Amino acid sequence: MKGFNLRVAMSLDEDARWLEWVTKQFESIAGDDKEIDLDEFKTALKVKESFFAERFFALFDSDGSSSISLDELLKALDLLIHGSETDKLRFLFQVYDVDGHTSPLFTSASAAEVFILSGSAGSGSIDPDELRTVLKSCLRESAISLPEEKLDDLTLALFESADKDNSGAITFEELKAELETFPEVMENLTISAANWLKPPDLDQKKRQTPRYLTRAYWHNNSRKLLFLCVYACLSLLLFVGAVLQHSYGGAWYMVAKGCGQCLNFNCTFVMVLMLRRCLTWLRATWVVRILPLDQNILLHQIVGYAILCFTLVHTTAHIFNFGTNTHTVNLSSPEYLLTTRPGIGWVKGTASVTGVVLQVVICLMVLCSSTFVRRSGHFEVFYWSHLSFVWVWSLLMVHCANFWKWFVVPGLVFLLEKIVGIAVSRMGGLYIVEVNLLPSKVTHLVIKRPQFFHFKPGDYVYINIPVIAKYEWHPFTISSAPEQSDSLWLHVRSMGQWTNRLYEYFRQPESQTVSHKRLATSLRDRRQLMKVSAKFGENHRFCNIKCYVDGPYGTPTRQIFASEHAVLIGAGIGITPFASILQSIIYRRRKQNCPNCNYSWCENIKDSDMKLRKVDFIWINRDQKSFEWFVSLLTKLEMDQADEEPEGRFLEMHMYMTSALSKNDMKAIGLQMALDLLAKKEKRDSITGLRTRTQPGRPEWGKVFQKVSEENKGKVHVFYCGSPALAKVIKAQCEHFGFNFYKENF
């Protein structure tokens, strides 16, 4: 009895919270008249297609006043959130019963009376034309574009499955029976408005153990954390040593010297972390198991911020030290800082002046390296400002008498890397021989591959195309397989100035790419700019454009073939490294056919590095057209596995379309049911044309990784390429399940 009273109290408390939350939300969208009209309802519901907003509005508006009061909204949402499955199905049936008179959802407080009235209103059945109208609106709401013929096929597939008695109309009982065959839909039948108006979950507000204090986090990040501890201890030792060595100069002088010694180390170490060729070579050795080589970019950023902090403290300490010494020398603080009169420094007393210049340059470099600069389409600002590292090192040589001792060895290695990079990029004429302009402003470049160019799946290169920008180099993942000996593929998403110029350059007709040049331009330069030899369609052409490639450079994805169970997650254009890997898998798993029968099997080519037992490939796209980037590759992968049993497949693919509403949303239930039924009938997905069914919405990572864990195919390694925000979510889940997580960084 005590437990029952507790549950009742909790239920009453939840109802009170829900009522308070809905009232607050209602007041935020209602007009001055304290009523919600149709336009305000559409805005609150966040629907793309007015069909559903109008249908929901009519059902919520119980008194037919063309507006919804708070009382009407509370009654409707109480049914959609707290009602039974039958209650919600009755509401869904009324939405689909288009030609019937729309009965108000509530005419009394009794739910039983509501449904008796609702059941007797309208035509009471759904015919094929009504269903087609609803499915067409569902397609628009989910941003899915299909031919009219395919819409007819979807309508007939769902209608024939639901119309059990072949009466030519679907009754409520038949719709309910059909929905019961989709248990995942029945689990949480709702609409987005009901979700939006649900109060935040109290469980989410409870204080949880910070992620950084969990055992799983320390286990999965042990190499990085150990490295950072060693780095911090070394910096501390350098600081303390310099402070003790200069204890004669006073407190501020000691702090300045301590930070200066740390800057000697950090300004050299920040360069070591970007020795790409050395790091690529080390990835093939045992060192990769000890040092966090895959996180060199993150460590480079951490050291960069450390340099900024040490610089600020170093400068501030010197300023205070100058202030305490102005009484002994007839010089003002500005004269100490901005002139050579104090005679400080080993090169003609320039320490003060070079220190001020270094402070300004370092602050600008850090500012221009910020995420909001790099991700806002201004990569060139980051690129050109970062080249000022040459001035930083040069000024440090003049500023500090001991810096050259720290710099000489890493500096020579860095210089050697640059010389090798320039030599390799200029050896052998590289030309872009083919261009394909793909949906969502993606440019597919096909480059003639030189014989000496060797790379691993997932590697990236820096490319320079003089006709786009003579001095700019930009990194892109190689999307072709190493076994493809004649060409290199790059897929470039237009997200900044350089990438947009690249796309627009190839989008304009051939005549326009040459006609804008002045008559004074030499024939040689004109040919260098554009040599289009043939053009196939508006978005595909052959060409002969000079380019330079520096690389290849390794990434964490080099470890994929050494994994037992690999989960590849690509978000949008983040599929590019995995496109290379998947193509390499095709070459490594050669398909064999028996000459005497129709039996076929996949034979693994002998490879000491190939330990893979299972691959799960997850591709998340915002819109339908993005799947066209690599649909031919994915189709080939499916064909190679067509004869294998689903449970024993080496490669399992999962496609997600985030713009499509989930199966649990009332505005998408009919469409997703129809897509499932038609996919089973045609053995092909209507959205992509693949055999793999495209799932609506975003993956539920907990369920995805739980399934992966239960397969027991060996140690799981998750490789991700995409937005940083999603990376944090996936990494947290990987830590929970004990999976190793690798993020593509360059």
C-alpha cells in the first residue's frame, strides 16, 4: 500500500509539472487573445507541409472557432501523450480520413464519448485516393522526392496490405491491425507537437558523474592522458628549473624567465606535432601503441593554447618587472617596451621590441585558428595567418639567445620535410582528367595517378590547383582505393571560398571559362587555365588541368584492417575515407564462381594486415540527393554479398536520412510503413535504390552499439569522420561500451 501511494504521488507530481510546462509553452506561442490560430499552430508544430497542420488544427479545435484555447490544447495533448494506443490510432485514422467531415476531437471530458462520436463522424474509411494524398504530404514533410509512379506503388503497397477484406476501403479496425504488424511504431506513437510540449525529463536533470571522471573515459583515453601528464610534468620542471636559476632577479623576473624557458620548449614542440611525414611513418611502427599519434591535431591545439598562456604571463611579468625598475634607470615603461634603449637582448637590445611583436603575432595566430573562423567559410584566413609561424621562429631567434638550441634539430627535420614535400609534389605532371559535379555542391575530381604514388585506405593529401588559387594548399581525403592504379579520387564539398570557387569554375560552360580572359593573355596561359577536351552532360566533363599533390599522409583509419570488428561512421561528406576503405575491401575480398554450378563465394586475398571479421558501415545524410555521391559503389558492395546469408555477411550497411521524420511520428507513419512494404516486395529501397533500407531520422546510438556488442565478432573499433558535435556523442557511447574510438583529423 505504501508503494502504491508513492507511485500515485509521483504520478500527480508529473501531471502537475506537465500542466505547468504546457501552460508556459502555450503562452509563448499564443497571441494577445490567448488563443492559437492556424498560423501560430503551424509555427509551433514546425511542419513543412500545411496538410498535417490543418488536419491537426481542425481536430484540436473542438468548438470550431478557428482557434485553439488552452483548455482545448490540454485535452488534445493529454490524449496524445497519456492516451492509450487505441486513442492515438483513432486520432491518426481521422487525420487520414481526408474526405470525411472532420469531427472535433473533444466534445466532452469523457474519452469514451470522444471516440464514439469520432467513430461515427465522416466517411469512416480511407480509400486509395485519400491514402495517396496523405502519402504525398508525408513525402514533402520528410523532404523525400519520388516520381509519381513510385508514389502510386507506395500507395498500392500499403493499401493492399491493409485492406484485408478487399472492400476497396480501409476501416479503423484494418488500419489498427496493419499498424500492429509494426511493433516499433506502436511503442511510441506521437506527433512532434506532443514531444515539443512534453516537459524535460527530470532524470536528465539529475547530477551525473562527469564524463572525465569515469573509469571508461580513463581507460579509452589512457595514451592521451599519459602523454598530457608527461607533457605537463616536463613543462613544470622546465619552469621550476628556470625560476631557481634566476632567483637573484626578483619574483616577476623569475616568473618571466620560467615562462620563457617553457616557451623555448613549446614553440619547438608545436612544430614536432605537425611533422606529417614522420608521423605517417611512425603509424606503421610499434610506437603507435604507446603515443597518441592519432590525436596530434588535438595536441597541437593544446600546445598552441599553452604558448598563448605562457606568452601572456611572460609579457605581463616583464612589464611588472620593468615597472619596479624604472626608479633605477631614467626610462619610462613605454621606452622599456617599444625601444632598444634599455639594451636588453643579445641582438642589439631588441628583446623588448621583438617580444611585443611576438605577442601580437601569436595572439592573431590563435584568434585566426579558432573554430568559428575555420568552420565559417574563411579557411583562407586561418591558412595565411598560420604561415606567420616562419616570422615567429625568426623573431624568437633574435629575441632569445638560447632558442636556437631547442630549434636546430626539429627545425632541420621540418625543413627536410618541406623540401621533400615540394619535390614530390612537383615530380611528374599531375592533371585533373575528369570532373563530376554531384548534388549538394560536391565536386568529384579524378586525377591521373603517378606510378610512384603509394597510399593506404583513408589517407589524405594536400592539393594545389593554380587556376583556382596559385599558392593555396588544401587537405582532402583520397576517396579511391589504393588498388585503383590509374587514378586518384577526391570528393570536395563546397563549404568555403576556395571550394566554392572550385565548384563554380567547373559549373560554368566551357566558353565562359576562357572568354573572360583578356586578349593580352598569352596562348600558353590560356591553355594552362582550361583545357577541356570533351564534355558529357551538364555535370560531367573530361579535362586536362594542372595540379600539384603533397602527400599522402596517414590517419587513424590506417588501423581499420588490423581491427577485428570495425564500425565505420560517416556523416555527410565524411564518407570519403570510408569510400576508399570499402573499395579496398572489394579488391581484397575477391568473388569466386564455380564453373560447374551457380555457387559463388568471397575469397580473402592473403594479407598479413587483414584481420577484419566484420564491418558495419553507417552513413548519415541530411537529404536524399547526398546518397547519390557513392550509390554505385554501395550497389557493387551489395551485389558482392547478394549470395551471403544476412546473419553471416562480412559487411553490413546502415543508411540514415535525418530530414525524414522518424517512424514514430504520426506525420510519417503511413509513409514509412509503405516504404517498408514496397522494399520487401521489390527488394530495393525507394529512396536510394539500394537493397539496404534507408532509416528515417538519426541513429539511436545506444541500440546500435548494443547490437554491435552482442555480435561478439572481436574487439570493436569505431572510426568516425564528420561534424565535431556528433563525434562527442558517439565517443561518449563508445566509452560506455568499451569500444575504441578514432576520429578523422587533419
